[in-house]
Amino acid sequence: MTSDGPQIPEQTANQQDPGRMPPRVRIAPSPTGDPHVGTAYIGLFNYVFARKHGGTFILRIEDTDRVRSSLSSEQAIISALQWLGLTWDEGPDVGGPHAPYRQSERLDLYKRQAQVLLDKGAAYRCFCTKARLDELREQQRASKAAHYGYDRHCRELDPAQSQARAEAGETHVVRMKMPTVGETVVVDGLRGSIHRANAESDDQVIVKSDGFPTYHLANVVDDHDMGITHVIRGEEWISSTPKHVVLYEMFGWEPPRWYHIGLLRNPDKSKLSKRKNPVSIDYYRDLGYLPETLLNFLGTLGFSFGDDKERFSVAEMTEVFDWSKVSTGGPVFDQAKLAAFNADDIRALSIDELHARVMATVLSEDRIKAMLTVAQQRIDLLDDLIPYVSFFFGGSVDLAPVLPKFRIKKRSRADVTGILERYLEDIELDARARGFTGEGLEAFSREFCERHQWKARELFTLLRLAVTGRTASPGLFETLQICGKDRVRRRIREVIAVLRAGEDW
RNA sequence: GGCCCUGUGGUCUAGCGGUUAGGACGGCGGCCUCUCACGCCGCAAUCCCGGGUUCAAGUCCCGGCAGGGUCACCA
């Protein structure tokens, strides 16, 4: 299976000597939403590490979650990473020696490997129902149990009987048979040895009832198959890494080296989340951050260049990169500092360069034409254009003049705030709205109104006020489309914050 | 709650037994200037706590505490 992949001299691959063979690293985003800055952050470290050592940087799409994954999200991730310039050597779009690079297209491999584990007695079929598991979890929570995991109910079922039940069509999952004694050590290149008693880990599901593998199986199988030498990923994975180590042992494979990078945080120190901070790479792109600036900023989080230098390019970072310069704490993603970096970089551009950047982004031909299309009927002089379309630009909009208009007859302040919050959330859930085209948004929005028993007129007014800061604008949905998803979301979020802070009416 | 990770100004970080604890963002004050912005100068602000070890601890050890992650048929 890996006959063409390099065998990794793991024994010699210590921190001083990253291995004689060039490293192979990957990022493995899940295409379940907008491209996340966390992906860019982890991608940066993987990219730099690979380039530093003349290795290979791979993009693998982890789309084993059948219900949440979408091709549009995958495309968005690819284009966001391309915008940043983190180019990969192998991936779903460019192919490579270990294609396919999309997990949904590698099902046979996982199925085969799961069978290997089953045959070895290292895994077993579990027929427990969702209801039983929910109840179990509930009980554990209620009784404040020391351990919350699966109770291994099906672990000792007779394999032959299990197989017969499976063949008879009984729905089941496959779980790994975690050792119940001893401990597993994860050697982390950043944090040293992490010990964990095996009894702490439960029998993780490795194949779901729909036949798709879970992350744990797919990730181990693919990393091995693709010859991944160093797994550089987020800290959130630390607690399941012992399971991964055990999986490698069960297969008899040499594990990669692990490096767990600290998680990006919200200002309140919790894990970075879209409710508390813009997390979409698209947001930063569409609001006019420079890609090299975003990368530089990300580079200063968790990594220190040395010599008090913090403005550096990816190429420079690559030159001096060393794990000893990487810290393990979870850095807060500070918008103000990013903005300051961006301001500096804009100032450093020549006028010609600046012009080129602006024309390629906020004033791109497509965008201007879209604006002209909606402005044509509404301006009398050519010179009226810019004032008229001003709300298509910039982050926030001045709400002060329209704030009183948010008061809608027979609706409380809480009603208004609530419906806007709900709208913001539901955009994510609806495929048409997610695409953010005028048509899709309109269909979604009308349905949304019906569902919540709001008149279209009421909600649409709120949206217009929130997004444009005006009582009159071009058609709402074409306006939303041109503004773009991230600007729209930001402005709605800001309105919500303002309304929430105010007195009831 | 169990387990695990982390702990230098508000934030990102440097430091690796002896430093006036350095830089950056932000804040504050000033200079420049027709205004604003830029730019420049300056100021305030930090070693989580408690024990050890040591002539000497932000740096080493132990114990607390705090924050975070994770305990899914999501990754």
C-alpha cells in the first residue's frame, strides 16, 4: 500500500534531526462551512515546516461527515487557501501519487482496513442504539460518573454472531477495542511526552452505521497510506491522540511525529468561534486585509521570529523556522493588532501597487458592474455614483440615524433582536442562503418569514436598515449579494449588539 | 466531574539562575501640522499564588489556583 511511499526512519527523527527523508505533512480541513482562519493558522505551520525541509505539503479533504460536508465548502476552502498563497503539492485539485485526496472517494480503503482490525479482534461491531447511548450518557452525567465514555456493552459479543447479525442487515457501528490496562504515551514534538491511562479512553467508533469511517480511522489510515511523517494539528486533538497511537499499534504501523499547536482564542480566551470573532478567511479577504499580512499576523501567534522582529514574510519565516520558536499557549486573535499590521502594509505599498490591489478587490470590474446595475436607475449624475453605493464598502455602517426605525409596531425589542439572531444562524443552515446569491437569499428569506410568522415587510425593513444604514436602498437581496456574506453578517451582528444594549421600547 | 494541555503588562511575545524583565498592538501624553491621518518622541502597565533548591529564581522542583481542550455514529 505504501510501497511507493518513503519509509520513515522514525528512530532518528528527533528534534535535532527531522529525519533524513524530506517530511510529508498535510492539512485536513472538513468542508462543512466557511474556510476557517484556524485552518490557515495550522496550514501555515505545516506549509512552513514542509518548505523548510524540502518536504511535501498536502491538502486532504476530510468529508466523511456525509450530512454536513459540501462541495461548495470544499471549493471555498481551496480558493481561500489559494488566496493566502499556501500552495500545496498534492491535493484534490492537483492530484498526486496518493490520489484521491478526498476521503469520500477512499471508502474502499477504510472498509478494508476496518475489516483487518475486525479480523484481528482489535475492533468489534456494536449494535447499541442511539437511544441507549443517549441514556447512558445521561445517566453518567446525572450520577457524576468519573468516566463518561461508552460502556463497552458490545465488546464481548461473539464475532461470528456479530458478523451474522451484520450480514442480516442489522445496523451497527464498528468500535476499536481499546486496551483497558496500561498507558499510552504520545510523544509530542512541542510538549514532550504525554501519558494517558488506557482506561481513560473509551472504545471509539471507527466506522459509522452509514459505512463511512470516523475521523479517527480515516485520519490514521490516510496518514499512513500517504506517508505522512509529521502531524501538525490543533491542540484540540491531544485527548484523542492516544487512541490514534493505539490504532497505529493495532495496524502495526509506524506512527508519525505529533505536534499540537495551541488553539486560536476569542478575546475571552475560549476557543475561537464565529459567534465571538470573525473566523472566516473570506471575511478578511472581502473586507480588504492583505493575504500576506494575515499570514504574517498568524505567524506572530505562537511563533516568534527572534530579534524582536514581528513583521516578516512567509519566506522569511520559513528560513528561520524551528520548533523551539513555537510556543504552546493558545493565543488570542487580536483584531486590533491585525488591523494595525494591515494599515502598515498598506502604507508600505507604492501607489501603483496599492492601485492594483484595490482594483483587484473592492473595485473589481465585476463588483463595480454589479453596483452600476443597481445604481443606474437611481442616480441622475455620474458623480452621484460613489455616494450612492457607499454602503457597499467598509465594515460598519453608521446606525445612529436609523436606530429609531428598528422599532416595529407590535414587536418588542427582544422580538426584533431575536429574529435577527435567528436569521443570522439560519443562513448557515440553508444551502440556498449559504450561496449568498440574490435569488437564493430571497427564497430563503421569504420562507424564513413564514416559518417565524413575520411579515416580509417587517423583516426586510430590519435587514435593509441593518445592512445599509438607510431606509431606502436597491432591492434588498441584490444589495445583500453585492455587500457579500461577511459584510452582511458583521453588520447584522453589530445591530444585534446595539439593540441588545438598549432599553426596551 | 474525569483526563489532558497551558500560565511574563489588557493582548501577542522575548527571556532559558545574576537583566533597570526587551519588542509589538492597544491606552495615555506630547511633537509635527491649515484640519485629520501618517510620522516621530515619551509615559503608565507584567513574571498566577505558596512552599522549597540555591549566595541568587520569571527561569529548577513540589503543591495549589486559574484558563483552555476533550469526554459524539463532528472533524
